[in-house]
Amino acid sequence: MKALLVLGLAVMLAPGLAAQQRDSVPQSGDTAEAAELRTMIEQRFSQRVQQELKLTNDQTAKLRDTQERFGPRRRALMRQQMERRLALENQMQPGVAANQDSVRKLMDALTTGRLEMVRIQQEENRELNGFLTPVQQVRYNMMRERLLQRVGEMRREGRGMGRGRGQGMGGRGQRRRGI
């Protein structure tokens, strides 16, 4: 069970993007075990992408470079969005009056974050157009989406393993209400 949780944490820390990262330098908040598992997942995903998309070595190198450029931006934005959702959830506690100004600012920030995520995806797609065929690009995005879905499943499963609210991966109540 612990291995599943650590695996989920490793994947969560680099959702879908880290699969193409070249280095395995631990990121903030990583344990050595999480960093090792993330590296293993990254390598396996990279190999699978190369095989399934029948990428040349040149395409593989360019894809890795692209992900190294866009990955940190995407991960930082995803962390910010998660923090915003948690802050909004904290504002919406039953029986406690929410601060209207704070709620409005958080809602605006979430919208801005979504728009920024779209911009990142558009920039990345333009770059991918330079070295992947349209079919390869769609398949790659589908593979990445499946990985993200699996991460979500693992996170949900992890919360259901006898831990109370606030004791899941990350140590803070990461329950989502569709916000």
C-alpha cells in the first residue's frame, strides 16, 4: 500500500510531463524514494512514447527538449491552481462566512490559471508541430492524458485507504469539489 502511495506521489509531482525530462534531480518536497520512482516512471513513459509513436532519435530528443521547456511552467501552474482550489475550499467551510473579496479573487485567479494552461498547451502544440506528425502529436497527447487520468485514480484510491481528510498525499486536505 505504501509503495502505491509513494508511486502516486512520484507521478503526481510531475504529472504527464516529467515523462520526457532528461535529469532526475529531485524536486522540492521529494523524498529519495519518490524521486527514484518518478525517474523510473519517466523512463518507462519515454520508452513507451518512442515505441508507440515510432519516433526517430531526433524526434525523441526534440520531444524531450520541448518537455523540459514546458514542463516546469505547467507544473508550477498546476501547483498554483491546486493551492487556489484549496484556498477557495477553505473559504467555503460550512457554518463559516466566506470572505467575499477573497472568494472573488480566488475565482478570478483560477480562471486566469486555466487560460494560462491553454496558452502553454497552444505554445507547446506549435512547437510539437515542427517535428511530430499530426497523428503522432494526437497520440502523444492521448498517452499523456491517460497518464494524468491514472495519476488521478491513484490519488483518489490513496485517499480511500484508511486515512482521514488532510492526511492524503501532500499532507493537506486535497479533496476536490469540482471547483
